[in-house]
Amino acid sequence: MDLDVSDKVASVVGGTVTLATALVTATVALRHRARGRRGWWAALRPVWRGEADAGIVHPHRFGGYVKPLSEVYVPRRAVPRLAPSGDGDSVDVADLLTGAGNVLLIGEPGSGKTALVRYESARSARRWLAGRGRRRRCPPGPVLVSLPAAALVRQPLSAALAEAYPRDGAPLDVEQAPAPGRRWLVCVDALDAVTDPDERAVVLNRLAELARSPGPAGPPRPWRVLVTTRHLAEDELAVLGDDYPAYHLAHFTDADVALLAAHWFPDGATARRFLDWTHAQRITGPVHNPLTATVAVLVWEGGQAEAATPTGPAALLDEFVRALLRGGRARLDAACAALRRHPPDGEAVAAWLDTRHTDLVEVAATAAVAGGDPVAAVVDWSAAHAPAPPAAVLPDWPARVRQILLATDLFRADRHALASVWPSLVEYLAAGPLARDWRPDEWVTLMNTGSARFVALQAISRAAVTPAFLRARLTAPVGAIAAGHLLAGRGTAAAGAPAFRADVLAALLTHWSDGADGPGGRDAARECFSLLTTLAADRADRDLLHEIAADPQRPGEVRRAAALFFALRTRNAHRSRAVR
């Protein structure tokens, strides 16, 4: 080979090597840039893994395997609180999660608010994880994070989220976009669980301030807020105002109950037998509440249905709670055995404790509803009523009480104290003393106390008391408001009688138009209007209000108040749509 050819070969080889090196360098650089662009995904991956795992666990074992929430969940719908026409205005809750503004989602006890947050958070997390940080594979919509409203009592949103989502490195920061072109959706769950009025006011003001910042002149916020709660008083709704358009979480329909059965049971024949049983138990209406529907499935599937001779939702819940206590009885028996090893006081205390499992759990439930420490309440109660203080016999008595309560599956371990797994079931237990020793005036007082209202609803259901005793009390604002909350909470079957509902609606219209003061000096007119607005979201009550407005047998001031109510409701609905 001569020198000229050799130079050409060397030039080609050198160019090839240079080109290969450049290609490798460019590839490495692109990979580094891609990794940098997906750094947000790597940072959020631990958050999504935690959300995905937590969302599939069902809170109750009920003696064996229970299908995960992700397999049995039924998609939900919601109705705008000021819906002009009702059913046709319902929307998929999933659409609210991907919308543009903040949302206030109101639901009755057991309507599935917390389950909705858990399910949607888990579903979103799994979809983000599947995308592996690639923009084209990422799901549409926001990045969901959640925390209980109680976390906002002592600290602002950013600090509460940093505590709820501890991470190595930089803490979770909702002031920065979670991903390129995406926003956060912060789900603040169970506002109603903040029972202290002053503390709830703090949380409401924090939420209102979040909606106002950074103001119209500031940059777009990288987050939205969805708040879930039970019914709020009108002055509490006013704090959130138009910045949180309100929706009512819709009840299950017959089709939803059938879909739940189809998801839960292995075949169609089993699902049909379950649905037939709900008819025989006279709970086809109550199972439109998701909690009652789930309890019904667990009772029937667990073989407890055959032993339950009484019918109705109260009997169903009673059997369910008894089964939970039976499942956790071993912990109580172990405590009794430990007490008996320390005679003579230990034997006497063990004999006393052996028959008071339900009483013990009721004491814990009452404390939990009031925002107290269930374990401390049981320790104090046992010291006051047992033949001798159990803690004097067993130094680890508080720890044993904690184990007894956890074994029922009604409570779960929290950072500072035990918390309710399903608040409605704990309220059902707290209602036991009032249901057994029925006192109508005390019940009315509880119905007009926000933190105790749902205990009162459970009490009237368990006591099998018809709301007829309320008719004589409708002439006073305190009685009419209590009756209105009974209708809104769907507490008893008798409360669904159209004649009684119409009389309660007429009484609310009367006290609203009169502008009288309500319980505890509150504005009765505002509370009556709030209840009328809540009830009018249901077509049946809206039709009753139209009938009242046109009924010549009703006093003129009541008919005029009904007409004015619809006029104001329509105006507010238009204003709400304009804000959205």
C-alpha cells in the first residue's frame, strides 16, 4: 500500500472513530438530560408507592379475607349543591378531580368520602408509576396528595404535607409544580372530624386563605384543593364561599348496589341471592348508603345473615358490630386471664370485665367522637367502675386496653392516639347509651350540636323511635332545625314519609322567613336556609317544596317563602356558575 492510499484509509478510520465518539457522547448527553427531565418522577415515586399500597387495603378483616377496595369500588357521582334541575346536573366525581378550581364535596355519614379519596389517590399513583416519567405515557390530570383536615389545625398546608409525606432530601413542596405542565390536587379529608368549633374555624380560614392566594395579579397556583366533609352550617359554608363550589356526593342507585355485588361475589347467581336478601331484610333503601351496603355484603358473606332475625338497617349494623367484637374477643380474654393471676382484686376485676366488652368499646367510641383519647377514657372509666382499678393490678393496663380496641378493627393506630377506622361505626357505638335510655330533649340538643349530630342520628335509628315526637317541636326553631338535620341525615325510615317531610320543610320555611334566633344564639334563618338548600338537592324534597308553594291549604307566608326560596336558589346557582 502506497503512502497516499494509507493516508486515505487512516482518514476514513479516524473519521469513523470521531463520528462514533460523537454519537456516544450525544447519546449519553441525551440520556442525562432525559434523566434530568424525569427527576420529578424519581422524587415522587416513593409518594406514589405509598399511596398505591395504602389505597387497596380494606379496613375490616371480618374474620378472613376481604377483597381490596380497588376491586370492589363503584364509581361515584355528585350533584351541585345549587343544581337548578337536580338529577340531570349530576357529574362524575372523576371529572371534579381533573377540573379547574377548588371543590367542596359534602356527603352524609357513610357516603364513602374517605374511601373515594383513598381509591382515587391509589388509582392516580398507579397510573403515574406505570408512566415511568415519560410524558406521553403519563396519565392526564393532577398529582393527588391527601391529608386529614385535622392536620391543618396546628400548621399551614405546606408544613402539614411535609409531615404527612416524609422523604429523603427535599420535602414535598406544593408551591412548585409536581411535574412539567401539571398541578397538585390536595385532598383535605374529613373537615367535619375537627369537632372543636375554634379549631374548625382555624381550618376553614386556612382553606379560605389558600383559595385567595396569591390573588388575581399573581402567577397561577400549582395546586387545587378538594375538601370532603359532612353537612356544614351555613356560616361555615360562607367562610369558604364561592371559591369552593359545593357538591353533594350522590347516593348509590339500584344499579350501583348491583355493580358492588357483581364486583364482590364470584358469580352472578351469588350476587342475585345477596340482592334478594336485601329485599327480604327491608334494606333496599338503606343500602344506597355505601357504608350500609358494604356492611350488608360483609354480614351476608360472613354467614351472619342467617342468625339475624330482626330486619332493618339498625339490626344489620348491630350484627356487624357484634361480629367485630367477637373477632377481637381474644384480647379481652387474655387481659382477664392476666388479671386472675393476681388475686384477690384481680379475680374480682376479671369477673367484672368479662361481661363488659361492649361497654368498654362504647366508652372508647364516645371519647373518639368527642375528640378525646379512647385509651385514656377507658382507663379512667375502668378505674371509676371496676371493683378495683385495673391499672393497680396490671401496670400495663393502658397497653392492654389499646390492644383490645385495635383487635376490634374499629380503631387504628395513629401518631398520637387511636383513631376511628370508620367514624360512622364508632358513632353507632357511642349512640348506645342514648338509644337504651331515650330522652327526647337531650336528643334534640345533640342534633343541634354539630360534633354530636351524627351520634344522635344513630341513636334514633337504634332506638327505633319514630320522629312523631318532633311534630310538636316544629313550632320552635330548635325543633325544626333538629328535624331538618334528621331529614338531611336520612336517619330513620319514618323520616322519609312525605307528609312528615313536607311539614318539616314548611316549618323551615316559616322560621327562615321569620328570621328568628336559633339554638345557642345562632342565626336560625341562615341555618334553615342552609338545610332547605341541602334538602332541595334531592328531587323528592324539591318536588315537595314546589307543592308547598302551590298548596292553598298552607298559610300564605309559607307559600311566599317557598317561592322566594326558589328565586334565591336560582340566583345563587347562576352566580355560582359564573364564578366557576
